[in-house]
Amino acid sequence: RAAHQVAGWSEGEVLGKTDRELFPRQWSELQAHDQQVIESKASQTFVEEMGLRIFQATKGPLFNEAGQAIGVFGVSRDVTDSLKAESERQQLLEALRESEARYRRLAENGTDVVWVYDLASQRFTYCSPSVERVRGFTVAEVLEQTLGQALTADSYARVADLLPYHIAALAAGDEGARRRTIEVEETCKDGRV
């Protein structure tokens, strides 16, 4: 955005105006930034709020022929939208982390066995610690098993028959297919079912 749009004036009204005239509410902050640049004799970057917009301003000193800093030049970029998008992204990531932590606590402290199975690799990618109490296998042992090794032959056959239908329903956009409950029998380390 052009500076005149931020100030709410036409381009002609902005020409020849000082920061103090354009931004009276922010002038003291802008003046302090300019003073820092002059005193440091080096370019610096600041975040400056102008009304509802936020700018990243890079300012540098202007020197006379004697090498004295006599003023400041600057380039500002409106970063309002990118800061807002980043803030929203951070909020979403935090909500996701909280949700994952909540579900992990449920899975890891519950009495039921919760597992995630990757169809492509034909391996479990997650198994809750309760598996050791229920089936006698450690989590590490379960992660090495295939579905056929974890289930009884009848349960595996039932899952193998139903799975293609569930996958097709998901591919067709059937949201109900995301949550299907199939009771299965799993084998225990000591041979029990």
C-alpha cells in the first residue's frame, strides 16, 4: 500500500508532509526510531503500527559530505496480512498439538488397545501401552507384526473382506466411512484369543 492510502489522504496531499503531519499519534515512536538510526549510524529494522496496519520499516542514516548523519531514509512494507496469517497458523498448530496430546493421553492411559495400521507398509505405526496388559506383547513387538499376525484367522478374513468397501466409501466422500467399528479377535502372546 502506498503511504497516502495508509494516512487516508490523496497522493497530492501527502507530498511535502512530514511524519509528524502524516502520523501525529505515532510520531513520537517514529521519531525515536529515527533518532536510534542517526545515533547508531547504521540501518535498522522496526515494526511500526499505523492505525490498523503493521509495517516492517527499514531505516538508514543519511550523511552529509563531512560524514555527519543529517537525516534518515526508509522503506516500509505492509506486513499486516502476513502477520495475521502467521498468527492464525500458530493458533491452528497449537490447537493441533493440544488435541494430539489429549488423544495420546486417552490412548496411553485407557484400558482398550488403540492402534493405527498403515495399509501401504502393512505395519502398525502406533499401539497403546495397554496392549501389553491385554495381549502380552510389548508395543515394540506389536509394531513388528502384520495385521494377519495380530488377528485370528477369522477376524483377519473379515477385515480383509470389509476393508476395500471402506476404502471405496472414503474415496467417494462418504464421511461416515471415517468411523467404522469392527469387533475383532486378537491373538495373545500366550496363545489365548
